[in-house]
Amino acid sequence: MTRTHTTQLLLLLTIVGSSDRSLADGPFQATGFKVGEVTESSAIVWTRLTLRKDRNSSDAPRVEIIYDQTAGVNGRDRSVQSVVFPDGLTVGDIFEAAPGTDGDVRVAYRVQGSRDWTYTDWKAVDGLRDFTAQYLLTNLKSNTRYDVNVESRSIAGTIGQSRDGTFRTAPAQKSSDRVVFTVSTGQGNDDQDRPDGFNIYPEMLKLDPHFFVHTGDIVYYDRLAKTLALARYHWQRMYSWPTNVQFHRQVSSYFIKDDHDTLVDDCWPTMQTPYMHEFTFRQGLQVFREQVPMGRYTWRTRRWGRHLQIWMVEGRDFRSSNRDPDGPGKTIWGQAQKDWFKTSVAESDATFRVLISPTPIVGPDRDTKRDNHSNKVFQTEGDELRAFIATQKNLVVVCGDRHWQYMSIHPGTGVREYSCGPASDRHANGWNQSDYRKDYHRYLNVIGGFLSATVESGVADTTLTFRYHDVHGKVNFEDTLSAE
């Protein structure tokens, strides 16, 4: 039997008999795979090869960050003096790391229920990009569920671990089929709420969503990511949690980055901060693109049938310094992105249009914050965006960043905003539950959980329903919009 036939037989046995076949010598896929950037005819499959089947134990040694006590006194003003590993150890040896390894990967995919598999070519993972690889799948059928299997082999050609899953393509533009999606933000590695990760992921799976959007703060670099290797380590930890691995092998995703998964809290491109030591803003942009499925631009729009179009925007790459005085030239989005957004929204004939922003457009937010369009320091551009959104029928805002759930309506323009809230109750903070502002709030809850949205067309009208779920999936609030 040839190597090709042996490989295909092993792949078939994997898909039929197990969702996680692993061979003793590896390579492995402890960080799973992700399917993202789905359209009606394409998808990107991301994967990464690991040295071991499982990540390191939570009892493994830890890295120590030592600060210069003579430089700076608070938070980001402090300068890092040294990054200290136990003798002879590296990033790959510390607690909950999943170090990468060389090898090859390929992807097999088929329409669910079909016997005919399509195979990509074998491709070596990139050791300079944390042993990751991405495949663009094209010529897919719209509104179709696909089986997918990511296979690995060593440099020597021996078969390693393979993982299987599913994803769905978007409906064609004229389709009126029901669409369900979920949204989350703010997942801290030390704030997980179950031994194997986060409650929200199995709860979201119960809804069988067509896709998922992570609005940013996917990982939190601030405390430990003082080098490029330690930044990558954060992604290893987060995406080796079993709940996260299982979710992403069954649901396609779109990822948006924010401050904590770019560099540090409330960052901008020209920020200089000794607090992050050797890790830079430019490296943060690099790591994000290597760790998630991503096309050419991090700002993009996707159509999901006749009744839904979403816009996902970039909030870090083009922004002015938060410290600059407000005025017409101060920006978060940059002029090119604003022009693209306004033009593409005006050209859209989707029934409902949803702007998904990593940070608030409406708020309210704390008076001390200086990082988003609901804050006074970005009021000029915030007023510009809110005024435009208010002129558009059936255009609403979904946002991340805030560590609490809220639904609000801007008192001046009537723009509606749905803040999805953080991934766990342990991560919920920053707002007083009793501070319900009647001129803004329609719902306020300082808890973790997620937001779901359902678009469906009935005999009488077409509706978009947002539901706020707690970490156990319970719906605490819902808001239904009928198409104008």
C-alpha cells in the first residue's frame, strides 16, 4: 500500500471512529483548529502543530516578571527589569504552555453526508509564525454544512494527530433562511469558570449558531507578555482549554482584536511603554494575524443571506493617541476605514445591518475612560458615526470591551447598542449594578455570559432578536426589532 493510500485510510478511520485520533510520536494539535472568515463560497482553516498531545500542567513552573522599582510607580509606568525563568527552562516549559513543533498539515473537507472528500496539499507549518498554517478553501456551496478534518504528519512522514469538525457556509444573498450568531468579549485566562475552560462555549453550542464573533480582548497580554514568545504563550493557554477546542471545531468564527490582544490596556500605535519590555505594538499586530484565521484586512463586512449583513471594524491600527485633544483630526478608525464603512453600508440592501465594534459607540461608559467613541476625548468622531448610523434604517451596534452587559439607546440620535459582556462572572466588573441610567439603559447586568442574535423572516415581517444569556445559557433579556 502506498503512503497516499495509507494516509487516506488513517484519515477515514479517524473521521469514522474518533474525533481526536493521536499517535504516540506526534505531531499533535493540542490547540485545535479554527475555521473563520466564512462567506457563501469560502472559508479559512487555521491550525497549529504542538510537541505534545496536551498542554503543560497547571502545576508546572511559572515565569517571574521583575520590575525596576526606581522607574515608575504605578501600572504601565513601571519598567521591566528582567524576565526570569527557572534554571534551564524556556517558555515551552512553563505552566499551561503548549509548545509548537515542525511538521506538515493538510485539510480534508466534504459536504456533510457526502462520501467524496477534497484534500488540500500538504504544507509545512511556519516555525517563524508559532508553527501555524492557514488554508483558504474556495468553491464551496452556499448555506451548506461541511465536515472538515485537519491531518498532521512529522517531517519524517509519519502520521500524527488529526482533528475533525464541521462548519457552515453563509446563505446566498437572496436566501431568507433563519440565521443565528453569538458574540462574546473579555476572556481572561485566570477567570475561567470550570476546570476545562469556560461555561459559555458549551452553552453557545446548544444554540447551534451559524457563526460566532469574538469582539476582542481574546487574551490579556498586559501582565506576562513581555516578549514575543510570551505573547504567543497566551494564545497557547487560551486555545488549549478543552471547551475552546471543542467549540471552534464546530462553529466558524470571526475575530476582532482590541487593546489587550494588541499590546496593553488602552493602547495606540505610537504608545511607548516600558511596562511591556521587549514586546511591541507591531509585534502585537503580527501575532494576532498568525493566531486566528484572517484575510487581507482586519476590517471587513460579511453577508449572511437576504436579511443580514455584518461589519467588523479595526479599532487599534489607525487611532490617534488617546491623550491628543479632541477635534476633527482625532480618530479611532482612520479616514479610509470610515469612508469604506459609510459607502458599504449605504450600498447594502440587507434588511438588517449590524456594526460589530470592539469598543462602544453609544455607551454609557465611565467618566474616567479615554479609549472609545462614547468617551469625551473621542466625542467628535463619535458624534460623526452616531449621526451617520442614525440615518440608516435597521442599523444597530454590537460592541465588546466592557466587562458588563447592557443594551442602550443613545438619547440624542436613537442609535441602539448591545454590549455582549465578558466571558465569565469572574471577569465582570467596572460598573455599579445600581447605576441604571434611564436616559440610556434598557438593560443592565454586571455579569458574564454572551449575546445571541436571530434573524428570521415570517409571513408578517422580518425580525432581528437579541438575547442576553448568562454563563449558563439562561436568557435574562431580549429585544426584538421588526424591519422598517
